[in-house]
Amino acid sequence: MRIDKFLKNSRIIKRRTVAKEACEQGRITVNEKIAKPGTEVKQGDIIFIQFGNRSLKVRVDELYETVRKEDAGEMYTIIE
């Protein structure tokens, strides 16, 4: 699954266009490599996201093409 779609489906970032822009600005890394919007993620990958003055590090647990809001939290685990 593409990183921009994962961030949107997991509701870490609200809109896919915002996730795409964050990737293009170099604020998202997957396994310590700068991610482009089309970077593929798989279970076990570590994603680091820089939001302005705060950051978030998560591990990918599940990949769902469609997900309900209540189940979106199952897609990842917050590490830091």
C-alpha cells in the first residue's frame, strides 16, 4: 500500500493530499529513508512523521484498503 494512502486510511493524516505534500517536503520517513508519496509500506515498517514542532513514530501492524473510523487505530502502534 502506498504511504500516502496508509496515512489517510489509518487517519494519522486527515487527507491524502496533505499526506502527499508531507512526503514531497521530506517530513516522512519509512525505515529511516525519506518517503515519496508512492513508497510502498508493509507490515512491520517503521514510519517517522514530523508535524511542525512535534513528531510521531509508528509501526505498521495491518493494511486495510477500506477501514471504518473505529478500526483505524488497529492499523498502527505508536512507538514514540
